[in-house]
Amino acid sequence: MTQLREATLHASETASVSSSSSSPERAVYDDTDFFTTQRNDSQSSLGVASLRDMTMSSSDNLVYRISPISRLPSELLICCFSKLSSSIDLRTCMLVSKTWSSNAVDLLWHRPLCNTWPNLQNVARSVQEPTSYYPYCSLVKRLNLSNLSDEVNDGTVQPFMHCKRIERLTLTGCKALTDRGIVTVVDGSTSLLALDITGLDAVTDHALKAVAENCPRLQGLNITDCSKVTDESLTAVAQNCRHLKRLKLNNCTLVTDESVTAVARHCPAMLEIDLHNCRQVTDQSIKLLISRGRQLRELRVAHCSQITDNAFLELPKHLTFDSLRILDLTACYQVHDDAVEKIIETSPRLRNLVLAKCKDITDRSVNAITRLGKNLHYIHLGHCAQITDAAVIHLVKMCNRIRYIDLACCHRLTDLSVTQLATLPKLRRIGLVKCQAITDRSIMALAKYSREVPPKQPGPSLLERGIHALLNRCPKLTHLSLTGVQAFFVREDLTAFIREAPPGTEAFEKKRLQLLPANLMNLPAEFTEHQRTMFCVFSGPGVNRLRDYLNSDAPATIYAPEGTMYDDSEAEDGDAEDGDTDQQVTGMMNATGLGVDDDDMNDEDEAGEGSQYGAEADA
């Protein structure tokens, strides 16, 4: 049998060689099913592969052993891995092969997870290991230890002295850190772009001088509540970190015009600066900061009480600041109508303007603000008690893209203003705390409640029906404050859905001692017993539960929703232009108090229901 098979094979080969065809004949025993171009074929012909023609070189053999996905370019692999949100998934990918490991390791170690103490210990141990397969210390680009703020100290950050390629370092609330720990980390960190040491009250000029000397590429610096920092170190930072774009100096009470002037002169790329409660800053530095900061987008000078009209009136003539989008002048008491008019003239593209507690501004300022037109999205006029209905009505007609408006304690406003505000198609939130002339008619206007109900008809009160309609017409409503509205806070069936009132004085002090240092800034001020009794705020899920409860007894035809105050599907020109509208508005909520629910009660000294500063008052 063997001899016969060999003879047959020999005859087949002879016929193949003598054939005039360019394609080899199929071997007798060859039953392969795939086709491939052979070496003796023309480029256009296809032949059947035989075992003798399938010999491969060692390099070809190696290629065919690798799976197709492993032959993807590194760029595509990294793109695929970047879609994985879980660090566990990335770690699993690293265990597949060397190719996958080398392309996934950067993503896994780009921002190591340090949310628990064991995780932090593992990371610290790895970055110090000299014989590790990968140089983990040079892979770390972002480091955030704020989740362990109560446990982090100078010794904790010591291992990260080997990480010289960190770009973003966040140490918010790590109050046990001192200058020594900061200097250890930033020493030699020439790649550092952003540093956040909010709440580190032990940090002094020594640490910031080290930042100035070692971080020439720094673009963002947040030293909020670092009360020991002075002009000396900030001037050094401004002179050496000339790429600085974002600077937050909130509550740095030792800061004066000297450092702000240095920033204005040496940091031409400045985009955002926050000088909240830097009470020694005056017109001189603000004027220079605005005139030189042609790219400035956000300027916050809340509670800088020495700022006057001159900071704006003395700006160079015929100069406009098209980049300026956010201006916060909260509690700048010496700012008047003349300054507001100049601001609008020189900054025609302002989106967010806060004039809360600028008590001397009048309708004249509001009429000037109307020139912003469709650019205006956020306006805070809380405690501007001289404003009247005429100005608000004109504002609504000219600025129909307003989303957030606060008119707290504007006592002269009546239902006419609210009825006009209800026509704003984009309105998301309105603050009318202590606008005492407003009646149920305003609630009905906001709810677009159109069905006539006879006043003497038995059933819920007019106010309750208005609130009910408001809830159904505004399905995206997330916050409803009815503090002091007797029709609601005296009803146990409705108060079952309200938020828990902030603690009284004794409970407040006890809770303050239990909180982590990083969370103290979010603790609302203590309430009196009277305020706790009157407290009636529905927030988040509480709003939905209240709506469901009221709907359970109501006829669907009366309270059925007929649309919302804000249509997400509607495209808006200019919203994508800067890509920051929603983020800016959210930031302004935090900056001015529209997001601070507990301040609704703190207004005994006319401080700011509807304002962040209601809790702190003017103490």
C-alpha cells in the first residue's frame, strides 16, 4: 500500500511539472478546503494549497500563532482600554499578554485609586519598589488623597516624592499636612499643572515658595482657606509660574493688592480668579487685573468690601472684554449704577452676573443689564431692594434665555414681575424669598394653572392647588422651599416629605466636632428653635414624593402636566460655543447660594435667604 501511494504521488508531481498550466494539480490525498495564492501562481490566479506548498518560515509561524486582536496597533488597543471605567477590568486586561499589559498599565496607573487606606498603602508600596516590572512612580499623573483627608499627614505623602511626573495633585482638606509634606511632593515636580490644597491652614509661604521654584508649568492653584499665606509667596508664584490660568484665593485674608497686581502683570493667560473675602484688595489691583487680563473669563470678588465704582469707571476707554463670562460682586456695597453700566458696556458677553447685596443699585442698573440680551443666563439681585416691577418686566422681555434668577428680599416686587418671569422658556430656578407683596397669583402663573375653580368650592386651598399644579407642570423641579408657608408646614401629611431641619445650636456644635475638617465648609449654620419649627423644604426625592401624594387624590384632568418650563430637545445658539454653560451655572449656584438650601431660614440680620451668605450674615 505504501509503495502504491508513493507511486501515485510521483506520477502526480511529474504531471504537474510538465503541465502548461500555471496552477498545480490537486494532490490525491489533499482534502484541504481553503484557497490561497501560491508562489508559482500569477497574481490573478488562485490555486488549491497542498501540504508541500504550506511550508512556513519560523517568523511566519510566529505571526500565525498570535490572535488577530493582539495584532491591533497600540493606539487602537489603548483606545479600547480607555473605555473601561473599572480599574479591576484594566487589571484583568494587563494579565492577558505582555502586549496588553504594556498598553493598559498607563491607563491603570494614570490616576491610581486612593479612596481607602489599604489602596493607598498598596500604591505607596508600588511606587517605591525599585525592581518592579514597570516604573510605576513615573506613570502616576494624577494623585487625589482628599478621600482620606483625616488620615493623611506628612509621612503619608513621603513615598510620592519619587513620582516626578504628577500633573494634578489634590490634597483638599488634609489638615494634618504641613509645609514639610507639600515640599516633599512638589520638589522636582516640573510637570505639575494643578495643585489644590484647600483647607490646609497649616501651610505657609514656605510651601508656596517651593511650588514657585519647582513647578514652572503650573496652570491651576487653589489655596482656599490657607489663611497663613501672604503676598510674599504669591508674588513668587506669579513671577515664576507664568502659565497660571486659574487661581482661587478664597478667605486668604492676608492677601493684598501687591500679590493680585503681580498676578495681573506676570500671568497674561489668566482665565479665572477668585478673591472671595480677600477684604484688603482694593480698586487698584482689580482695575489692573481686568485691563491686562484680556482672556479673563471669571472674576469673583465677593465680599471685597473696599471695591468701589472706580475699579470699573477708570478702566481704559474704548476697551472691551469679550471673554468675560462670570462676574461676582456679592456684598460689594460701594458698587452703584454707574459701575454696573460700565461693566455691561465693556463686557457685552457676560452670562452670569451676581450683584447680591449691592443695596444701592436701582432700576437703572437692571435696564443696563438688559443690553446683554440672549447672553444672560444667570442673574442674582438678592437684597437689591430698590428694584421695581418695571425693571424686572423689561429684563424678561430683553433677556429671554435666563435660567436662574434670584430676587430675594426685593420687597417692591409684586405679582406683575413673577407673572412675566413665568414666560421665560428656559427658566429653571427662581428665588423669591421674602418678596412679601407676592400672592397666590404668582404661583398660578409659574404653574401655568388655567382651569377656573370657584373660590368657594370645597377642597384644597388655592395655594395648595397652585403648588400642586406647579409640581406637575415642572417635572424637573428638584427643590421647593415653602418655609413659613403656614398652609404647608402645619399639615403633618405634607411635612412627612420635607427634609430634616438643620440642627439647633447645641446639636450644631456637637455635629461640628464629629465632622471631618474637609466637610466643615458644607455644614449649615445653626438654627433657632423657631426656625426649625417653620422649616419646610422639599428637596430631591422629597419633591417627587410630594407630587405623587398630591396626585393620588387629584383628578388627572386638572393637574395633568402640559409640558415643562425647559425643553431639553430645543437647540440653543451659542450654548455650545464655550461648552461651559451648565458647569458655570452649577458653579455659580455654589458660589452664590442658590444651591444652599439651608440658608432659607437664616435671615434675621437681612443676610441672605437665597444667598450663600445668609448663614454667615455680616458678623
